[in-house]
Amino acid sequence: MLAYLSAQGVEYSGMSTMRANQLKTGVFVLYKGQPHAVVKCEFYFPGKGSAFARTRMKNVKTGNVYEYTFKSAEMVETVDVDTVELQYLYKDGDTYNFMNPRTYDQFEVPASIFEGKDKYLMSEMKMFFNFYEGEAIGVRFPLKVTVKVIEAEEASAGNTVNAPKKPVKIETGVEVMAPLFIKQGETIIVDTETDEYVSRA
């Protein structure tokens, strides 16, 4: 039975506070009554006046991004989220089905949560999700994936200078740029943040 993000076995942990000078990327805070993920945080220490933290936050429910400046001594309400490891099963329309490998509960996760990285999803891949009040609001997608090259053109002798890389298609159907020596059937490592070839596996 699908849990539809109801996160069976995942308990809501409530909220707490921290000083703004403790904020960092990846922290979840309550802003205007809604949970937001801090996606950028920079600290400034002016010669005069109080230090402050300039943040960029994303509403985890709507996807809207806001910028806000906190005074360093200001208390910020944080959202305590639960982290659960889930295993990818299959895609169904605009949602992806995952399973908790310990409890076998299944969850439907919207494609939007992956911010484009779902193009690297492969069967049985595991990753950690953040849950808030029974809903998945964030994911720690693997920084690198090991994939098989299913299509790669042979490099011609004359293009090694002007074209040091070539497009290759990997098993998820995505094309990435790889060195000319990579051939069909090889296994490579790809950086999911930059979409770039890292090395042979």
C-alpha cells in the first residue's frame, strides 16, 4: 500500500530555535509560517553596527525563493525534520515511487523535489529524504553516480584537438560530455551537480 507521503513510522519532531550566526546551507527554518530550506547563507561583519547573515531560502511547499537578512544575534525558529533512507522503485507519471527498505512502506515523491536530478535515477538507488509533518520536503541526492555508456561515437583521428570531448548517452537516457576515449559499454562516474564526466568507474 502506498503511503502517499504520509511517512508511516516517521514522527514529526517539532521545532526549536538557533541564533542566526549558526545558520548554514541545508538547514530548515520557519519563515512567514512556512518551512523553508536555506540554500545560501553569507555572513557579514561591518566595521560599524551588528554582524548579520544574508540568506536565500526556498519554500519547500511552493518552491518560491526569498532573500532575507538576519541580525547575527537574532533567534531563528528552525524546523526539525526527520531523515529517512528510501530506495527507488519506479516512475509513475510525474511521481516516483520509493520504498523504505526496513519497513517496506512505499512513498510517492513528486519529480519537483529532485530539481532536475531525477534524470539520474536508477532502479534500487538509495538516498536520504527529509520529512516534515509527513511530507518529503528535501532529498540528499548522490553527488556522483556510476552509470553505463550505452551509446558513444568513435572519435575520428582529426578531431582530438578541436573536440577534446564528445557526447555519450548513459543508461538513464541522458547525454553527458565525456573524453574521446570513452567507448560504448564502459562504465563511468558522473557528477550530478555539474552533469560532468568525472572518471572511468
